[in-house]
Amino acid sequence: MQIAAIHIGENNHIKNFAKEFAKKISNNSNFVTVVDGLLERPMMGGFKYVAFFIDSGKLFSKNYSKELTTFLKEVNIHNASHASLFINDRMFVDKSFLSYMRILEEGGFILHFTEILKDLKELDYILEDFKLPDKFD
């Protein structure tokens, strides 16, 4: 299955989360492509599942809602109906998290899994039991 791991943000933790996700999920039946959502606008019609890794921003600075909305408008992700959302932890992260969830759901995605991550160890722990949806409607 074609899977996209899209990271949006300038935080290195987010980029590392996406790369680690790709490494752990890749196998004979899954092909994972890591995409920098700030710099790249690839044709994404072939992807069945999308994992978004988005920077939650700093405490009093912007989050990446505008960049996420722009990315979704500029790429063609019509085949993917299921997605996961992972963001990095910070103080008062809930507002950014809910904003990203709303944007993805309005974009037509069914959120299969969402998580606020603290570090790579937590991501590894989550990916031990992570299962892709059985059916894609």
C-alpha cells in the first residue's frame, strides 16, 4: 500500500517523527514516502493512507493551520480517505491539535489515529501496536 508521511513545520522533532514512522511502517506490502509539506507539492493521487506530522508551534507564536490548509488545496489527495495526525507536545497544545483535526476532517479525511508526541521513544511504543485500517471506503 502507498502511504505518505507528511511533515509540516520547522521543528526537527517533527521531521524525525515522520522519518521514524516511515522506517517502522515500511515492509513488503507498505511503501512509505516522506514529504516535506512546506517545501514539496507532489502529486499524491496514489496514496491510500496519509500520516500527518505537524509542528504545534511555540507558546505565543503561530501554529501551522494556514500551511496545512494550503498544502491540502495544492496537492491531489483524493484516493486517501484515512489519515493519522501526530503533533509534538508543548504547553497548551490542545488548541493547535483541535485546529489541525478540524482542517483534516473538513478536507475529507477520516482520522484513524491521533496523538500528541513527546519523543521518539513514545512514537516507537505507539508504533508497536499501530495497525492500518482493514478497509478503505
